[in-house]
Amino acid sequence: MSESVGTVGELVTAWLPTQRWFAGKGREADITVERLGELQGGDPQVTLWTARVDYGPGDSETYALPLVARSEPQGSLDHVLLGTVSTEAGVWWIYDALHDKDVTRAWLVGVRDGADLGPVRFTRFTDADRIPVDESSLVLSGEQSNTSLIFGDAVIMKVFRRLQPGLNPDIEVQGELSRLGAQNVAQLFGAAEIDVDGEPTSLAMLQEYLTSATDGWELAKTSVRDLMAEADLHADEAGGDFAGEAERLGSAVAQVHLDLVSAFGTHEASSAELRARATAMRERLDAAVDVVPQLGEMADELAATFARVGELSDAVVLQRIHGDLHLGQVLRTVYRWVLIDFEGEPMAAIDARRAFDFSLRDVAGMLRSFEYAGHHRVIEFGGDPARDPQQRYRANEWSTRNRNAFCDGYAETAGTDPREHAVLLRAFEADKAVYEAVYEARNRPTWLPIPLASLTRIATDGGTS
């Protein structure tokens, strides 16, 4: 198919805003589409495009668009059809190439061979015979910011939709930890990069697929369901008690933090860095009050919690961390807990996601996730924890038991108990809960009582249990 930039550009401009991984929904923007090159010739033909989305001066995003052109329509791909273009050779149907099982094999072959396929450069990090080039692909549903494909039961490939120049931290971290032989991460098999505006940019990664794994959020929800089904039992008496798994998970997170130190080192936070972090937390709180007026009732106490971070005099060590850790980012296999998705916050700049940070921020993220797991069932069944003392008691009991078990496991492996660093841990929990309150107010108002109850607890008693 000859280049039809204008026509393909029109198709992309209409299709892009409808995709779940497109971050600019509802915003006015100019979209510029560019053809980078061909990955596979013939019919079907696979080409790689980028879409630059400009919202205004200094505010833009770039997205990766692998497209496949076919001379005949494919009914199985109707759900990812962009439209048709006409050329001298005839009419071509244009689809999202990542959903076309007939062409995705090329990505595995590229990794296996360490190939340079036009716009895409592949790198292999494992033995060639571990790349299952003959397996068919299946696109995972439910992802928000990327597109992932499973090939058989052996590997999973993640394609980064929103591109940022530089090495993606997911590839960087998992590559280094795989080299170290770390046991609590999936092994990295390969990666792909392209040039965007003349700079090398991560496009995709291929890693071990954990076939027997279940994510932590689903396991935690099952435990809460079992507890709530037995009205006369406490959390430690229910058959689905999760505390043992929570403790093992804490140990796994601590081990990954130790592995990250081995791979990337540490440095001590300066007084200026502590003050800057405290200021940023306070600014997020001030902005959140405008969105969630209920926060105004506890704003002074929360502001004091954040201010104490800037007043710390004890040495605080910074290191590489996960950056977006919660129960949905961990998998339980038959043998161990595994942390996944070291990409960090997808909307943040890559430099910020690769920066050294406080390991307690990961711990706080997981503690917040246990809070959500404990209370989610009350919300889903239309209740309000604040108005149902019995349900609130049982949800709090589950959350407290598993938060403490997680910290116990972390302390045993790390050699330091995160609860001993109460000022930082409390502040990071509060900062995360402020973010949650804004998110819930905008997207799931019925869930707002969960972060508000946590913030009330932090503001009134300063506890972390």
C-alpha cells in the first residue's frame, strides 16, 4: 500500500480519542500523524505510525500506532477497524495491528533475532530458544495506558502506547533485576525501541508470563468476601484469612527494595529534598480541597503532617522504587509473590519516574491498597462504612490485621520496621489518600468514603494501623 498520510491521518484523528489508553479525552487538541516505516511488507502490510497530540504550548503527547492494512476485510478485527483508504492498488482496510494474530509474530521474531526492522530496533536479553515465535497472540483486556499481548503461556509483550523519549523504567528496572537473578520480578526477555524526534524511545518489552499467577487484589477481595460471609468470626478466624500472604508479600516487597539498592545504589536525602517533598504534599492538599470540600475540615491537621516531613533531622535514604505499588501490581504464583509494572506513574515524565525516591512511598501505597480491599465490599453493596458501625468494624479489622502483617514481613526481610518511621509513613499514606479522594470525587463518588475515613483517622490520631 502506498503512503496515504492524509487519509490515514484522518482515520487516526477520529479513532485515537476513542481508545481507553488515550489520556486526552475531552480535551481540544491538534493531532499530527507521522508514518515511521514498514515492519512487514505485502498483504497484510504492517506499518508503524505515531500520533502527536498538541493541547497547547508546551503541552503535548505522542502515541505509538502499529497499523495493519489488508486488501480484504477481516470480520474478526471489526472491533479495531479504523476505516478504509483508497489507493491506486485498490481499497485497503486499516486495523490496529496489535490485535491481528497473523502479524504479531513479527515482534517475537524481531526480539529473537535482535533485529533492526526499519523504524524498530529489537534487543534480546535471554536465550533465543526461550522466545516462542510460533505461538499465537491474545490481547489482554482492561489495561488503561498500554497494550499487552500474551503469546501462548510463555511470554507477555507490553507495547507502550504513550511514548516518552528515553529508556522506560519498566525495561530498565526489570532488566537490571533480571540480570541480578532477582526472584520477585518477572524475567525480562527483550525490548524494542524507536526514535521519536531524533531520540531513542522505548516502544515495547517482552517478559516472562506467569501462567499460574493471581493478582493480589483478587486474592484480597476473596479473603474479605469470606470474612463478611461469617458474621460471627473475626479476621483471624475466617477460613480465608489473608494475613499469612500479606506477611509474605511484605517480605517480597522488602526483597525487591534490597535488590533495587544492589542494582542502582542509594543516596541520602538532603534537607532541601525533604522540604521540597513536604511542600509538594501541601500543594496537592490545597488543590484537592477545591475538588473535595470535605477535606477542608481536616486540612490543618494534614498540613501539619506534611510539614513534619520537611522538619526531619534524621538521615533518610533514597533509592529506586516501584513508584505505583498496590495489590493490583503484585502476582501470587505457586511459589512466590512477584512485583510487576515498574513503569511508575504513566502520566509522569520519565526522568521523574527514574528518580530516587523514598522506599516508604511503596509501603504506603500497599497499605492504602489493603485499606481499599478491606472496605470495598461494603461500598460495592451500596453501604457507607461511616454509617454502618458493624461493617466498618469488620472492614477495619481485616485492613488492620493485613496492614500489620505486611509490615511484619517487610521488617523481617529489610531489617527495619516501616512503622518506626511514623512521620514519613503517615505523610505518604495521607498524600496517597488525598490523591484517592480527588480521583473518587471525579470518577467514583460512592467510593469517596474510603479515603475520607482514612484521612480522618490520620488527621485525628496520627495512627498508621
